[in-house]
Amino acid sequence: MPPPELAACLQQLELHYSEFEEKSGGANGYVYFARNRISNAEVVIKFYAGEPGTRRHDEPRLLSTINSPNVLRIYDARNVSDDWAYFITPRCDGGDIDNLIKGQPSVHEAIDVVLGITHGVSAIHGQNMVHRDLKPANIVIDGGIPLIADFGSVRLIPEGSNEATASRHSILYRPPESFATNIYSWSGDVYQIGLVAYQLLGGSLPYDGTAYLSARERREYDRIPDPVDQSLFVDGAIRRRAEAGKLVNFGSLPPWISGAARRVLRNLTHPDPADRVTSMADIAAAMSKLRSTHHNWRFVGVSARLVTTDRVIELQAAAGNLFEAFQRKQGDFRRVPGMEPSTLTDLVKRCSERVTSH
């Protein structure tokens, strides 16, 4: 059940909205789907808790002034109390970036989404705000366009400063520098975009925190009787990995992701903010360059596929952890002449070179 002040607010909102459906609820927020009584538009109403004793709910009002194709439009934003506020946005049925990642997007599709995210974050930064919680679940896709859609962690940078207090949400995406200092700057948004870009391009970032435990840590974890203490133990392991720059496994990226792309991702996710790029424009420039130098490979199940103007190349799993190269110009797939079964990395390289030479 929502707190009494939210229940009273929902009663007032029933003057304007109907068909309320609680999507999720908890200590930090409550989300409802509803329908506008006049326009019939479907909306999302999100109530979120502010930091105790403060009124940090004016940011959604500023966000409502942003006119960006990559920031979800805010219809209204209001304070409920010193501890609660809400904002209302359109309801999007296209899923979030987690859904897109599960669908294994192509290289160009992934880069285009990252470019859209940087465009939206640039608009937020232009209002002297930081987002602080950029992760796949907080970015929705509408008609193929990424929209930054969660604003509960957005903070206004105080005048005369370049940082805000750190958000404690989503420890997996928390910038390494924020653990010790409890501060957050625009560079923190850069770090989070780097993690999302890494995932979109095929890098593995498990959501099961125990995946980040070493064998020794796992044995220690198994001896902890209390689930809360286990969770805190996992958080500590993730923090140590992030601060040491060992959270991201670049070896999990597909073989078509070039060394140049890996260097860009290493820069964006560097544990020291001084070694990251400084602006959304820098990220966009780097990503645009990568798009122009990468063939548009993608995974289709366990096969790797490249669609060109005149053919489809598919690298299919064969015996002994090897792959075979097939192509289709018209009709069915046929083996690519002159290419014996080989490793996926080798075939990606050879097929890419063949496409480039044509």
C-alpha cells in the first residue's frame, strides 16, 4: 500500500485519470498506468521518494522544459510532500534497452541507440543537471528511438559547483569515484553510458551479483547466513571490481568489435574520471566514427550474420567449436567458396575483408 500522502494524491488524480493499474511499488517509488479522461492518452505516473528532509523534486519541472527527441516527454511534475513527488509521462510499449540487448542488436543499431542516448543526456546536461541512473531499464525504445525515461535520480548541479551527491541506486552502474567521495559529476553519466554501450555491443554484464565473486569470495559468501549480509557482501565485491577497473570483461565482446571500439569503451568506463572523455559531443564523435568503420554484424541465435547490399553472410556453428561460412545472394544459403571451417574470429575477419574489397 502507498503511504497516506500518496493515496490522497491518487484520489485527486482520479479527477483527471482513470483505469489506474499499479505496475510496481516499494520503499523508493510507486508506478501506475492510467488513462487521461479527456484525451484518452495512456500515461505512466511515477511517485518517487526524495532524500529525507529535503525538497529535491524541482528537477522534473526543469526536465519538462526539455525538447529532445531522446528524452521522454514529461506532461506534469509536482511535489506531494517533503519526501515525495511524482511526474507523468506517456506510456511506451516498445520495451526498454534490456529487451533490445536480449534481442542481440546489430553493430549499427547498437551505435545508433548510444548516439540517441548521448543526445538526450546532452539536453539534460544543458539544464545543468546530471541523471545519475542511466541503465538499460531506465531507457525505453519507441519506434526504434531511445528515450531516457526515468528521472527520479536526476539532480540539479548547485550553482558554482560541478557535482552533486551520488545516487545509491543500481550499484552495478555506480561510477567508481562515487563510492569513496559520495559525489557525482557529469563524468558519472559518461561512465554509465559506457557500460550501456558495452552491453549493446554484445559485452557481458551479469545482473546476478554473485557472478562477480571470486572463488574465495564465493566460499565466504556461502558461509554468510543472513540474506541482507550476503547482499552487502556482493555489493562490496562489485565496488572493489569497479574501483579497480575490473568490472567490465572486454573479452566477452564479439570478434567484430574492433580494437578501436574497445579503446573507446575502456575510456568511457575508466575508473578514474580524469581519464574519461568529458562531454556527450566527444562520445557522439567517437561513436559516429566507429559506425563508419564497422560492418553491421549481429548474432542471430548462435550464428553471426552480416547483411550487405547484395548478399547475406552467415557464420554457422560446426563441429569442434568451429564455424562455417555461408552466403545467400538469391535462394538458399550456400558455402562461401574457398573458406574452410575456422574460428569465429578468423571467419569474421576474412568475410569482412572480402566485403570491403568488393
